[in-house]
Amino acid sequence: MTPVELNQKGFEALIAALGFVDAVRFIKQFDSGTGNYTSDRHQWLDALSLDDIWADLKEQQVPTE
């Protein structure tokens, strides 16, 4: 089976199981997006120390009763 045939049969199976609209919605979840996550991540996190991250986590914790 070629990749094109596989994609066609897979999409037909999704339509049979979910209907056309929900099959399209399912496929749209897998958008690769844009940008370079690795480079962006360094810009966001390189300036943070472990103590900064730990303090932020403690701040966001929900108190338990």
C-alpha cells in the first residue's frame, strides 16, 4: 500500500467512525505549528534559575485541606 493509499484509507476509516466534521477536527489537532520550539524555549528558560522555577511552582500550588 502506498502512503497516498494509506492516507486515503485512514481518512475513510475516520469518517466512518466519526463522521466527516469530527474526522476533520481530529486531523486538525495534529498541526505542526510554526517556529523553532527549541530556540524559543532557550529564550524563555535560560534566564531562570532552579530557585526561580521552584518558587513559581510553590506559588501555583493549590492548598489542600
